Amino acid sequence: MPRPWGGRRIAQRFGWDASEPCGEWWLASCYPGTETALRDGSGDLARWLDGPGRSLGCPAAADFPVLLKFLDAEEVLSLQVHPDDAVARAHGLPNGKTEAWHILDADPDAEVYIGTAQGVSCAQLLDSIEAGATDDDIRSMMNRVNVRAGDTVFVGAGTIHALAGGVSLFEVQQNSDATYRIHDWGRGRQVHLAETRDAMIDGPPPTPSNPTLAADAWTSLVDCDVFRLDRARPDGSLGFDPDGSFGLLTVLAGEGHVHGSESSAPLVPGDTLLVLEPVRVEGDTLDLLAVQPGR
């Protein structure tokens, strides 16, 4: 997905074509028009879920609850907000968008804007933007947080936010593209201030977490009502047992294999695998993220 703020970090990390900057890679998507292709060339994830996946207990494509991405932000993203389920449905959308970021790479001074600054309400921010606030004025009204590789940031629906550039990350989100743009730093794209007033929520801004990874076990990064995100760097082998009908494994580094009851598949950096049964992963210097639907 080309974006005006895209970079080359992700492509270079995974050995993909880096001749042009790119902002987003949608790794596991059933969102209409952006369905992720299957590696064997047999179709896409949505068609598989609505075909063979139904007999295996998977949700239909329209009900697939999550969407996984890599984001590569060389420049600042638009200041934006996502609606929660109730606001989204009031606006004619199927559901809202809560998300989380796991930082893969960051410049030493990389920041994220997450929530408003202390003493500044969302309404005050929007009033200032409507009155012609400058870019610097807007930055001063945002809660700005430095991030580094390994940090995880939970971005609940209704939280005003932006990536400030110099960062690449893995994102897990609800299966939605509901984004209301508030300010675009001079790029001239459409903004959605009326919709933002419906969607924005005041509250304490989240802080990045960077837990020490458990030895030979999965470490929880996010556990909310819509998804769970865990990370592991196994030394040798490690089990993964989805609680529900499926889980998703994304390989950040290392190589190996995942073994099920009757089959196995390679683990290659950059790949995402749909897991339908208890499996065992084996390999060298693996760095894995696991996503499951919320409990």
C-alpha cells in the first residue's frame, strides 16, 4: 500500500523490493478489496475462509475479526482517530478500530503522538485546528512519547494519534479501515473534523510497554476484548495452541518450521501463517508474534 509517508525499512528488513518507498503491507486481510494472497497461489484468505475454512470452524471472511500489517513511517502520518464500534455503526460502518503497535525499528529520536498533552482536551485540540493552528501548535498540544524497538503501544478506539516518522512496526487491529483524519501536515488530503468530534475520547494516554520476554514461553504484549498479541523468541522449539478456532503467527526474524499433526510449513521472516490446531515451532534465532481473537 503506497503512502505519502512511506519508507524502505520494512522492505530492506525482509529482503523485499525496496526500489520505491512503501507505507503499509497488509499481511492478513479480509477487508474488501485488500484480501491477502495465499503463498501457494491458490487464491486469497477471504476465499479460503468462505470455502475450506468453514468446515474447519473458521469464521467467515466477513466476520474475520483482525487485520495484520507492517507499517513503515519515514515521515509523520496524519493526525487521526478511529471510532469505536458504536460510533462506527452510527456512521454506517460495520465496526470500529482498536489497534496496537509493536515497534520493529526506530530512529533514536522517533516519537509517537498518542492522546493529548496534559491539560488539553480533545475538544480544545479540534477547536484550535479549526481556528488555524500551526503544525507546531498542534504538536505542542499532543502527548509525545519516544519509542524504541521492542516497545508495544495500545491504541484504543477514540484515541487521537499519529506516528511522527522514523519508525517501522507491526500492527494488529480490528478488521476495519475506519480512519478519521484530523490534520495532514500540509499534504492537502481531506480531513474529517465532524466525524472526529463523534469518535474522540478524552482519557489518560497509554504508555509504551516493553516487558522482559519469558524464556521459552509466550509473553503477553496486549490482551484486550478484540485481540491478543504475544511475542516469543524460542531457543529451539516452542508450542502454540490457539484458544479459539484460529491464531496467526508472524515471523519477525530467524528461520525454522512449524509442525502440526499432519503437516509442516517453513517459517521465513516476513511471513504470516494461519494456525488452526496446536503446533510446535522449531528454528534458530526465531522472533515471533502471535495474534488471537479476544476472549
